[in-house]
Amino acid sequence: METTSTSKNSKAMDWILFLVFLVIFVLMLMFADEWFWVPMPFMLTYLVKALDAM
């Protein structure tokens, strides 16, 4: 069973990775709009993990 600090650390890392991929997604949407979909699976995966829906 995971400890609380490990779970909180993992959740914080999931939020950080979600935000990083969100920035990449927005930048690619602005500058390379034909490739905006590439970071989308990563962004959505870390959002789901951060919200504890998985």
C-alpha cells in the first residue's frame, strides 16, 4: 500500500506534467497547428491521473 507522501508526490508530479504538456499543446496549436494533436494524449493522460479518475 502506498504511503500518503508518495501519493501526494505522485499527484503533484502528475499536475506538473499536465501543465507542461498543456503549454506544449498551446504552443503547438499557435505555431504548428497541423501537429497540435501530438501532445494531446500525454496531456489528457496526466490530467486523468491527476484527477484520480484512473
